[in-house]
Amino acid sequence: MEYWIGAGLALAIGFGATLVGFDRDRAFYPTVMAVIALLYGLFAILGSSLHALAAEAIPMAVFLAAAVVGFKRSLWIVVAALAGHGLFDFIHPHWITNPGVPVWWPGFCSSYDIVAAAYLAWLLARNSRNP
């Protein structure tokens, strides 16, 4: 169920951002990526685990850096970061022990990230054909 909810929310937020015009600003999806990058750190803090926070620091820094570089250079980097974070969500529970992460979160976040990456890729490809 968490997969369907994540995918549905990604589509709703993507379409909504396009409808309202939020995504006309190239900072929109890098900002989404930056927030996504920091959520496992938030869960470590909620779980009162400095060990988990330290373990989450490297992936958080990598995905946050991808958001910044993607904003500065190419939104295709943000597409790759979103998709990469979606894949990271699949291995996260086997790689990092974080007591604050809800059991349903990796599936939800993974589907959100992958669908958001696909939606942003679709927007970028569509806009490159219609300058």
C-alpha cells in the first residue's frame, strides 16, 4: 500500500506543481531533492540515535550535493539523484539501522522518488522538444 501512496503523491505533487506553476522555477525539484536527502537524518534524530545520524550523514551529503549541483548545472542531475535515492531506499534498511524510520517509509519514499524522477524527466524531455 505504501508504494501506491508514494507514487500517487508524487504524481499529485508533480501535476499540482505544474498546474500552479511552482515548477517553473528551476529551484523547485532541487529543493524537493534537498528535503528528501535530509529525511533519514530527521528520523535518526526522532529515534534519538546519534549512531544512525552519523551513518546517515554521508548519504545525506551526497544527495544534498546532487541537489545543489543539479540546480547549478542541469536538472537531469536532479532526475538521477531522485532515482538514485529511490534505489537507496530499497537497500537502506539492510545497510543502516535507524530506529526512527517507520517500517513503511522505505517503500513509500522509494516509490515517491522514482515517480518524481520520472515526472521530472518527462517535463525536461517535453520542454527540450518545445523550446
